[in-house]
Amino acid sequence: MFKTKRELIFVILAGIFITNAVVAELIGGKLIQIGPFVMSIGILPWPIVFITTDLINEYFGEKGVRKLSFITACLITYAFIVLLFAIAIPAAKGISPVSDNQFQAVFGQSMWIIAGSIIAFLISQLIDSALFHFFKNKTGNKMIWLRSTGSTVISQLFDSFIVLGIAFWLPGKINFETFITSALTGYTFKLIIAIALTPLIYLGHDIIKKHISED
């Protein structure tokens, strides 16, 4: 099916990337509280997206990430469209274990959330890809941590504020103070995770490099 291990690795990374990105967007409407701070539960799958983004950037280039990002944005849009149809179709009364109200409460995200999620995802991914290759051009094959963590730190700053701004602040669901504190909390969480995952990025590089060299 796959002519080279390189092709197989790209498909695996792309599958992991798309799955976690779509899941993150679908669950992003739920806000959780950590101490006095509030953030979206959609942050949870993003560490995996960070790793796969960096690995795809490293071995398949900026164009690979850009194409995959647009494909993923289309798939996220498709998922929301399917959910809209699923919400519109009435549940079988007395038979369905999930009522219309329950289904609506879980999956009935507003158009603000959908738009915010997709816009934030695309902008952050394009920024991440551009910064990754900027740092790589400056450092060559050295300092993997700089281009991986550095690009994530900057791109996720945009993501954290854009998604909450469009999805919750602009429609008036949260006030400006909550918007700022929630975005900063989410960003801080992403920053800590990005730094903590640095060893896994190096491990991923070693594994992929070994398999590609076997082709």
C-alpha cells in the first residue's frame, strides 16, 4: 500500500493530527475551572497536536503542514455540519437513550464557537509553520527545542485569545476580564505542556529518522 516508510509515517502523523484537532474542536465548548481560573476543555488534546505539527514540519516541510491544516479545517467544518443535521433530526421518543435536549446541550455549539475554533486553528497553525521554518533556517539541524517550542509558544498565544474572543467574548457570553484571564490560563497551560513535551519531540525525531533512513 505504501511505497516507502516515509509515506506511512506521514499518514500516521496526519491521522493523529487530524483526530486530535477535530476532537479538540468538538469538546471546546465546555469550560472548566482550575482554581480561580477558567479555560476550555478543548485544550486537553492539543499537546498531541503540538508534537505531530512539529514532526510533520521537520520531515515534510512547511507545505505539508499548510495543506494538512487546510484539510483539517475542512474536516472540522464537515463534522460541525454533520452535527447540525444530527441535531435537527428528532430522537426516537421512548427509545433513544439520549434525548434531543441532551444531544443539543452537548453538541449544539453556537456558530460563534464554530467560527472561532476554525479561525483560531488555521491562524495558529499557519503561524506555527512559518515560525518553525524561520527558526530552522537560522539554526539548521541544531536546537530542535528552539524551533519546536518557540513556534508553539508564539502561535498558541494567538490561538488562545482568538478562539475565546470570537466564541465567548464577542457574543457576550463572558466579560472582558474573564476573557483575558481564561485566555492567559489556557495559554499558560499550553506553554507548560509544550516545554514538558520537549523530550518527547526529541524521541519522535529519533524514531522517525531511524525508520526513514531504512528506506
